[in-house]
Amino acid sequence: MIFFRQDKQLDKLATDILEKTWAKFPDLERDRIALTWIVYDPPVAVNTGGAISAEEFWKYPVRGYSYRGDDRIYPASIVKLFYLVAIHEWLEGGMIPESAELNRAIRDMIVDSSNDATSLVVDVLTGTTSGPELPPGPLETWKYQRNIVNRYFQSLGWEELANINVNQKPWGDGPYGRERAFLGEMMENRNMLTTNAVARLLHAIVGGVAVSSARSQQMMDLLKRNLDFATSSASDEENQVTGFLGEGLPTNAQLWSKAGWTSQVRHDAAYIEIPNRQPYLLVVFTEGKADTKKKEILPFISRSFVGAMENLS
């Protein structure tokens, strides 16, 4: 079963937001957006610093809404959330040693969305390295090792993770050598995620039950964003606030998020706390190279959900 229950009030509010979004951004086709929204009603079982056990946490019902939430979409840097959880699982289990250099890479992967840092994290996770093309036999061994992160997430048994793919490094100019061969001639092996899969993973992190309460808190610390960027003239995408969900939040909000973007996609996954309102989680994926206003879409959607939270009962 999916981890949240459908709710008529959320259905109505979110459907209205989507209709207003399509009206404002007519270039955004209906099959080029996916969305998952989770609301935390009291008693709130998230961001507790690990005060609730995993067994108890998963008993707490949450209500939610999704639009195309199970559709597979290229996630860009959102995949780094999955590598973040996996590397903490490896560290917790003693599968790899902790080091200052690895910690630096983990930090830069999430805080700055560094592809170079992520490359190191993936190498450490999988025991593989990028390089020249390999003969068929060694390549098959290399592929098996690279898929260890996929096997880990499948082992969790979560319905939302059934058809995801998280085995590729993110690139600037693109993969070469064995990495290009692994991607597939038609890029059929590229990373693929759904907004429901991302929402469940972020839900676990915020709930303090991803790997362990201490590890979850370390992840939360890296995901915390400074909303000052939203009110400044900063246009640097690396801050992951300007042009994303954080830009649409009031200044008294708190934000934990991970964005992902390329020339063809623009995504964000966020947990949000606003005083005097229920906390909520919002994951939005958008696709479409032609939309010249695409940097306005996520802030518009975010502002709309801020308004919707005022009308919740």
C-alpha cells in the first residue's frame, strides 16, 4: 500500500492549484508535471529529532495527494537524496569507513548539489570507478556492482520504490567510456524516479527513521535551506531556493529541500514548516525545454500551496 491516504479536501485544493498553474503557464503540458503533497496533522510525528521509533512512526497515518505520482521521470539531482540515504546506511553498517574527504563530498553533494562530489559518493557506495570502456566480462561485473544501490532500495519493500532506477552518476557534459555504455544506446538505463518515491524517502528522513535517528538528523542538517536567497537578487541556481519551491514561501517559514534541474527538467522536493500551520511535504517535477517561464513555475506552485494550507481543516 502507498504510504499516505487519499483525502477529498486535499484532492480539491491540489486540483484547483494545478488548474490555475496550467492557466498561468499554458506551455506546461498536463503530462509534463507530477506532484505529491503530504500534510502532517497533529500530533505531528516528523522533525522530532528521532523521538519516535521507526515502528511507531510508520503507524502514524498521513493524508496526501498525488498527480502522476507513479510516473517515472528523469530526476536530475533529486537522485542525490537516494545516494545520501544509501551512504549513511553503508556508514552505519560499517560497510565503508568514515573519512573527512567522504564527509566533504556528502556535504557538497547536498548543500551545493555538486556532481563531482556525487561521483565520489557513488564510487564509494558501489566500489566502481568511471573510466575507459571495459571488455564484456568485466563490464558485467562492474554493472552488477553499480546496481547495489538499486538492490538496497528494493530490499526496503516499499511499493513506491518498485520501478525506480538509481544507478547513474549525474553529469555536466555527459558520460564517457564505461559510463556511456552503462547508460545504454538510447539512455534506457538513465536514473528514473517518481514523486511518490521521493516523497516517501523524504518522509522517512524527516520522520527520523531513515537509517537511524542520528543519521536522519545529519541528513536534515544538510537539507536545511536559507530563505534569505528568496528575497535577495541572487539568481544562482546553486542556492536551490531562487526559482524553486523555497522562493514561494513566506520569510518566517523553515525549509528542508533538494532541487534538481537541467535544460529540460526542473524539480524540487521540500519539507516545510510555517508558524501556525500544519507542516507539509511537497514534491514537484516539471519537464519541458520550451517553457521560457519555467523558473517561475515552482515558486508559483509553492505560493499556491502556502495559501491552501490556510484553508485546511
